[in-house]
Amino acid sequence: MPSRSAGGSDFASAADTTDPSSVLWTANALPSALALAELPAELASRDLILQSLPTDADIIADGNEHVIDVRGERFRLHFDGPVPTSPAVLLPLDRFLAVRLAALLRLSRTLAGGNPGSNPAELSKSQRVRHVLALRAIDGRQDGASYRAIGSALFDTDEISEKGWKTHDLRDRTIRLVRFGLGMMRDGYRRLLRFPYRHRN
């Protein structure tokens, strides 16, 4: 049985589920998905093009949406038409331009053989644990479980008395997790696609 304190899930193991880093999102929904098209001949010298995109080794593809692996780094791409032999990047001048540029720089550094740097859109371990706990908490609440029962399932609360539970910080944490889970269920999950740029709605 998974450790409660580690935020283990009661569901199938990661080995039995789809790798979340391979999930496809359209470029319209996920700002860090890069839209690529064929480079117009008059814009740049083709002999300066970086390493070809390894689209023959897609991790997953669906129509124009692709997830590719370049030297162990995964990138989400949208092709505006056939897979370009000399790719150019389409960058909308919108409020997510900084997000798109960060994703583009990581791709270009990787294609050039350099260090791509950290991924600013990647959740930290503690953030991932919080999301897992919130999902479990909201599942319990929807099944009619009390906050005490949810807290007992998520944390080691067996030694806390009923009286002590009413003022315990784990009770407050459990309630916050339920509220967070409800918010994520009610369209809040879309904020994850724009992490850490959620304020740019």
C-alpha cells in the first residue's frame, strides 16, 4: 500500500497508465506547444538550419500535433501543413509570447547540442504531490466522505482524537485540498496548461 505521507494514489501505478508528459495538447490550448511551418526561401539561408526535427521518432502524434524527443527532452509541436524540411516558427503576438519564446529557446538550444535549461512550465515535486492529494480529496468528498475520513486516508491522523481534530492543522489542510480539488474540477485544471503564467488569462 502506498505511503500516506508521500501522497500515494490508490489508482493504477504509473507503469499502467499513459505517460503524462506524452499527452497531446493543441497549440491553441497550450502556449508552450510550438507551431512550425515551412521556412520561406527568401527569409534565411537554409544552410544555417539547425538539426532536423526527429519527427520520424515521434513519441506520440495525432494529425498535426506531435510530441518529439530530442536528446531526452520532450517538446510539443504543431505543424501548419506537412512536416517542414526547413522549419520556421509561428509566434502569435499575444500575451503568451514570453511563454512561447521560452519554449522555442529550449528547443533551439537542444537542437544545437546545448543545455536546454530548466523547463519553467514543469511542476515541482511538492506541487505534483499537492495536486495528487487534491484529486484524492475531491474523490472522497464526492463519495460522501467526511473531512475526517478524507484526512485519515491522506495523512496519518489515527492518533488524533475527535476533539483534537476540530482544531488540528491537518483538518484545515484537508479542507483546503478539497476546495482546491473542486476548483480544479470546475475548469481550474486549465490553469495547469499555462503554469506558471496563470495570471495571463
